Amino acid sequence: MSAHPVEHGDEPTIERPDRTISALRQALARVAPAKLPLLEAERDEVLTLAAETQSVGPVNGFLLRWAVTVEIERHPGVARRLHEAERLVRTATDEETMRSAAREVAGIKAAARRAVGE
């Protein structure tokens, strides 16, 4: 596990978990427990798809998506910025606000992907 924050000044609340279903689930339970039902539903779908296609690709994608989610959520300030930007993308009445918020969302997610090694 590593503890490198996504951005300076926003220390992580937990260490970065290993990229396994169990470790990500445990981390999510600590930093964003409301998202657990979504993780579990997606996990079941992904495991079924992996078995049907005899491919680990769906599992690898699932692990990356949830590693990125945990990476963001373990930094409270980053998570707040993401959630606010996502809200603005959905509710903005002018195009510039929506585009700016969409850039913020993309930037936060890209930084989290880099932080988890993708």
C-alpha cells in the first residue's frame, strides 16, 4: 500500500488499498459506504461476464474503476471537488460552467488513475 495523496494539502484518510476485490471493498466501506451496493452489483456482473467470455479483461477494468473511486474518496477534499463538479455537470444552465465542471471531473479522475498506477 502507498499513501501518496492525489494533491498536496489533502491527506488521505486511509492507506491506498491493494487492487483486489476484497481490499477495495474494505476500503470503500470506510471512505464511501453508500457506494458498496453499486460495487457489489457491478462485481457480480463483471464476474459473470469474465466467466462467459473466459477473459480477465472485465475484472481488470472493474478493479481499476474501483481503485480510482477509492483513491478519490480517501482524499476528502478531492472527493468534495469531484462531487460538486459532477453536480454542476448535471445542473449547469450555461455551457461554460458545464464544460469547466466536466474538465474538473476529468482532471480529478485522470490524477487518481495516475496515482493508482494506470
